[in-house]
Amino acid sequence: MGRNKYSQAEIDAIGKLLKRKASGTRFQQKQIRHILRTGFEFNISDFGVQGQAFGYEELQECIKRKRILILDDATIEDMKAKRALIKQKEMAEKAEEQTEVVDWQEAMRQWEEWEKSQENEKEVQN
């Protein structure tokens, strides 16, 4: 899920991209959707109806119905900064989880070595 709060400048840019998407080739449409997702955190699927085109008119309708809110630039920048901190924290947690997986694998290797040593001791005793 992307954002639903944008500055007027962002809405203007999104509107221009949606107009270009409507007249673009399939490849150009794919590129524009990528820009919308990565540059603006705007996912068409959050606002559009599946199977129907989402263009400039649909964007304006979402604004009119308040599904998309237009806020001042300072508020949007604060919101982006908070989202960046959250994303950074999530990435750190994910890296920590991956470290735990490596530690688990090391523990498993040590366990297998211990089992082999126990088997060797039993063979020596017999």
C-alpha cells in the first residue's frame, strides 16, 4: 500500500504521468507505473478498480471524494521523513533476522559435529 496524502506539486506531476500513460505503449505504461510506485509511492491498485484503466480523470475523482488528500509541502516532507525512518528501522530488523538465520545454521553445524563425535566415542568404546 502506498500513500494517499500528497502535495499539490506531487499531484500535478502524478497527473502528467497518468496522462502520458494513457497514450503510451505497453512498455512506456510499465515505466510510468514504476515511476509512480517508486518516486511517489502511488499505487494505482490502491485507488482504481481492477480491470479498469486509471487515468487523470480517475485521479481527480479520488481527490474530489477525498480518497487522496492534498496537504501542504511541510507536512508532506515530515511524513516522508517519518516513513524513511520506519523503513530504515524495518531494514535493520530484517538484517538482524538474517543474522539470526546464519547463527541458527552455525548452531546446526555444531550440533551435527557433536553428534558425530558422540558416535565416534561409542565406536571407540565398543
